[in-house]
Amino acid sequence: MSKIGKINISIPEKVKVALAGNILNIEGPLGKSSLDIDLEIFNLDIKDGKEISIKPKKIDETTKRLWGMKRSLINNAVIGSSTGYEKILELVGVGYRAALKGNSLNLQLGYSHDINFEIPQGIKISVEKQTTLKITGNDKQQVGAVASKLKTFRKIEPYKGKGIREKGQYVLKKEGKKK
């Protein structure tokens, strides 16, 4: 039995969920998303538009693996369409700063050139200070992928802790060379 899969998903008031064939459509104030659900493997019950439960038709090794994952994907889509997801990145280092220029993010990270990052569709990036970025969107996977991509432009250096990091991320600093 899946510990995560057994838990029912509660639907907020503003979110509408509808099943059309094999596709589950989720619509909320922050956007729409649709998931493909294999109804040959799973039973999907929507109770009065307030709760969703997903159960496998027969329990074997493959359905055990997929059950919790499908439940998590549905839950992430419901949360994304109602409240959305956000990640906050901090630029730590002298002269490191970010600025928005139209549909691209301009990053100055101590290289000899600026880095222009094209913001993908469905993602909103706001620069709160010159060194703080707020990434928001309704797809959890896409928000995490954009944050991860931005962090690769300047990885955290272990001696001074300079680089791009998530807010609250702990950085293990190494001790420098002794005289």
C-alpha cells in the first residue's frame, strides 16, 4: 500500500476539476493544467468537487510505484492552480546583480560579460532588490527547473560563499589556507 497514495486530495473552493476521458483538467485562478491519467490502471473519484481520491484497480509492483506519484502530481497541479509556487534566489557576491529587461533577465555575476536569461512562458520572475530574485509559477516542476538553471550560472564557491543560492540554503564553508 502506498502511504501517500491513500491520502485524499482536498480541492479549494476556487478550483474546478473535471475528468474528460483520460485527461484530468484542473482550472483555478492562477491558470489551467491538465494531466493524463491511465484509467485502465487507476480509479479516479471526484466527490462533490471537494475531494479527489485515486486508487489502483489491482495492486502489483508497477501500480505500487505509480500510485503515490500520480497522487502527488494531481496534488501539485491543484496547489499550483490555486496558490502557485515560488522560489526566492539570492545573489551573494560583490558586484552581483540582476535586472529585468523585457522578457529576459540580465545577470551580472562577475564574468567579463552579462548573462541574458530568456524567461520561459508560464514563469514570472521579479527582482525585489538587485540581489534577490522571486520566481513564481503554477507548475512546480517548471519553477524548480528555472531556479536550478539560474543557480548553474554561478555555483556557490566554498571559501567565501559567493554565488547564487536559494533563500535559507545552508552553505558549508571551507577553512582557508593557514600560514
